[in-house]
Amino acid sequence: MAKTEQGNGLGVRDGTDKLTDNGERGGSDPGVNGSAIDEENHVDKYGFSGGAQQASAAGAEEVHIDVLRQREAKWLEMLNNWDKWMAKKHKKVKDRCQKGIPPSLRGRAWLYLTGGKVKREQNQGKFQELDEQPGDPKWVDIIERDLHRQFPFHEMFAARGGHGQQDLFRVLKAYTLHRPEEGYCQAQAPIAAVLLMHMPAEDAFWVLVQMCEKYLPGYYSAGLEAIQLDGEILYALLRRVSPTAHQHLKKHKVEPIMYMTEWFMCAFSRSLPWASVLRVWDMFLCEGVKIIFRVGLVLLKCMLGSQEKLKTCHGPYETMERLRAISPQFVQETFLVHEVIELPVQEKNIEKEHYAQLRRWKETHGDLQCKSPPRMHGAKAIMAADPPSRQDLRQNPTIIVGSPLVPNAGGGYPANGTGSSSAKGAHLKKAGLQSPADHGGQVDGSPLLKHKVESKESLNSGELDTYL
């Protein structure tokens, strides 16, 4: 990827892909995130009409509709009592994140997991205030030039100057005003774009703030010291996870920053199939950066972890080419998630190596130029550091639920339901939802969560807690 001005870019060395001024990779015609759009290509369920992220029939794990509905109900109950679940049943929250957050609730779940909801409530009006400011011209110019490079095959960002790109600009510009000493780094753009696919701009801004300050502190500062340190931590952990891969990289002097910079700084959003990206993010935002380390270690082990696999890797060039073209079976959703969960790398392993690398850095480079806050290892640590009030976690969803509880043609409830319509309404309200009667309208009885956005204008968080 290209370096941005002010030394704040995503620097990748020695033969890694770079963006041209037109946002193209390696001078080829296709856009940065995949091949050119085929007019006959359909839009997949994630919103991609082409490119590397477009879902293939064999790439994603299908969840039966009944299982999905059950998971939605469980997640709604958790979100309505978030502080209690995090305090007393965090393992269950983690297990459910590992299984995959239901798509209809992923945006709201990410907002809660990161502490973005609490930050938003504690800073009412802050985003609007930043949004109305013009921004520093040096960052505004760089951000504007980067907008079209972010997932150009996604329907939300395909149109130049469309609402997706407008919201992306708003979020990134607001961050430069929120952290003027840090400014803007190119790797923040795909992070913000992923968030905007799942939530309104204000929510995306606060989740971005949390990710930059709590999950990946120092990653987007000038000098890239934090990412260099984490590269050395990854390399040290690889010695234990896959001695063969570690020895090969050492032999050919393939330094960590040559292959892991984009992986880590973009949280794999540009490196994996989309189904896998979402599952990795579900776990990452719950458990913290150890998930990013585990994914990197799994990929290195799978691609370089045996002598058989290294037969064609005769030098650094062949090794880098191999790591640029990860075999599809190793990034397939089910396989990758299973391997990540099973890999025995914990926070304590990362912290132990972190302190070791800090000592070595001081011996060779002196003190760090960028002083970052301590890294928080996941949602539980973030909540413990800044305990929320019930008011901070209060929900105001504008979601209509059509379920087996809605009246049938005869005016009653289905035979397998029990209780009166008022009882049903009370049940829905207890779950933090609104019954059809609350809206004075009818629903069609579908078990799916209902939401229809009639306007193409971007939504704010006061109108909707999550995109469905």
C-alpha cells in the first residue's frame, strides 16, 4: 500500500503491493480490492458485485434459518442486559461471538463489544460538532483521494460521491479532529468502511475511536512503531507455533513487517474472503488483538509450516509470493475459525513477548517516539476500565419484529402461541423491541426482523441502532 504524507501511511517494504495514484494495485486495471466488475455479476448477500471479497458458493458457512432466529433472540436478550452478561457470563458472550454474530445484529453487537455505545452516550453531540468543522486541509486532501479505493466493488462505496463515500469521509475527517496529533493513516479507511457497512456514521466513528485507542493503540501513528513491535511479537510466537515456518523466514531474512503490516493494520479486512472477515471481527472485537495474532499465525503455519510446502519457496521472493496468495482452503470460514479458536495463544503470551520486544527496542532504537496507551485485550477489559451506567447501555431501537407472535388472519395468535395480544406486546417490549401495534401498522407475519429504509439519506444513530 502507498505511504501517505506526514509519515502516517501504511508503509510496506520490499516488493509488497503498492497503490497507484488511481487506487489501482500494481498498475493493473482492476480496482484495489479485486478484479473489474463484470456487468453480469450479481450482488452477493454482503453487497459485493465482484472482486476478491465477493462470496463464492463454497466459501461461506450457511446457518439454518431457525438457528439464526434463535441466535438473534439470544443476542437481543444479551444486548438488553449487557452489563450483567459481561460481568457474570462473559464466557457465554465469547462463545456466541465465536459461533458468529447474527448479521441483523452485528452492528449493534460491535458497538457494545468495543465500548463505542458507552463512548457515544458519554460524548453526546461530539460527533456532530466534529462533523460540522471543516477539518485540517492536509488530511482532508489525503482522505478525499483515498475514498474511491475502499471496497470499490461494494454497492455502498461503488458510486463516487455517493452516500457511502460521504459517510466514510465524515468519519475519517472527524477522527483527525478528534486526534489531531495522530491525524490520518490509510489503513484506517478500510476499517471505517467495514464499520459503515454495519452501522450509521456516528456509531462507526466511536467504534473506530475505540479500535484505534483500545484494541490497536499506536498502529496509526507516525513511524509505525507499534506495528513493528507487534511484527516482532508475531515472529517470536511463530517460533513456538511453527518452528519450520519460523526457521524458513529467518533463513531468508523475510522480516515480519514485509508480510503482516496490511494483515494487522487493516484487521484482515483486505486479506480474507468476506465471510471470514466478519467472523474474525466478531471474535477480535470480543477477545482483542490475540485473535489477529492467531489468524496471522494460522496463515503462516498453513502456508510455510512443513518441508513439503516449502519445496517451491527457494528465496524471499517466492516466500512473499506464497504469502500474497494464500490457498483458498486455508481462508475458508469454517476452517479458519476452527484453527483460530484452537490455537493456544493467549493474552499473557502476547504481553510477555511485548515486554521482551520493548526491552530490545530500547537497546537498539532508544525510547519509543510515540507513547501509546496500554492495549486493552477485548470487550471485558474495556468495560472493566470504564464501567458503564445503565443509562449508557439503554437501547432505543426502531425495529419492528414480525414473528410467530403476530396475529393470524382470524385476529388471534398461532395455535402454538399462548397468551393475549397485550401479553405478546409486553413480551416484545421486555425484549427491548416494539410490537406491531406500537407502530399502528400491520406486518406480514414473516419471522425475519423487519426494517425498510425508504430514504437513501444516511441514517444517524438516533434513528437506528443498527442496519438490518
